[in-house]
Amino acid sequence: MSFKNHFSLGGILMSLFIVLTAISCKPTVSNWQITSPDSKTTIQIQLSKESKQLSYNLIYKDLKVIENGALGISSSDAAFVSDLVFESAQENVINEKYALISGNKKEGHNIANELTLSFKNKDDKTF
């Protein structure tokens, strides 16, 4: 066995160790982020592993305007405040034109980035 083959085997074993370690370590918070088309506004959403509650940060021009704002909704038939489990995320780009009734322009143009997150509560209801 040459040194080159031994080194390659060691590299493979080290890579395997790193991958297995990364798989076994679960993050304490799940994070999502979406940025406006002009890159001035960013919303960061976090799901805490401990409390399973959602919070958000609003950043405008690199300045954190809102930090750890609580997210959730509660009604008489369901609560989506804590004990949430992430289900899915879907990103979409909105690019729509619409007619204006008055003003200098006849048409408006809306461009936005959209992020839809789905969660289940402890009663297995989806929000």
C-alpha cells in the first residue's frame, strides 16, 4: 500500500466521520429568510427547537428594525403559538401588472418575493 492510497483512505474515513457527525447533530433553531427584490428588506423567521415557537427579525438596509418578534395565531378551534412542527417551505416570485384608475400612469407593476411556510400544531392541524 503506497502513501498516496493510505492518504486517500484516511481522507475518505475523515469525510465519512464528518458527514455522520453532521447528520447526528440537529440544529436548535430552524431558520428561513426572504429578501425583497431590491435587497433592502429582509425577513428572517426562526422556529425554536426548545419552545417550538416562531419569531421573526425585520432588517431594513442592514439595520435590525424588529428583533425576535413573536409569530403565531390562536382561535377558538386551533392554536398555532407553540409546539409547532415544520412541514414545508415554498418560494415564489410575484410579477404582476394591473390597471390604475387615476394618476399619471395607466398601469401599475408589482414585483415581490414570497415565502410560504407550513407548520403543524400539537393537534396535527396544519397552518
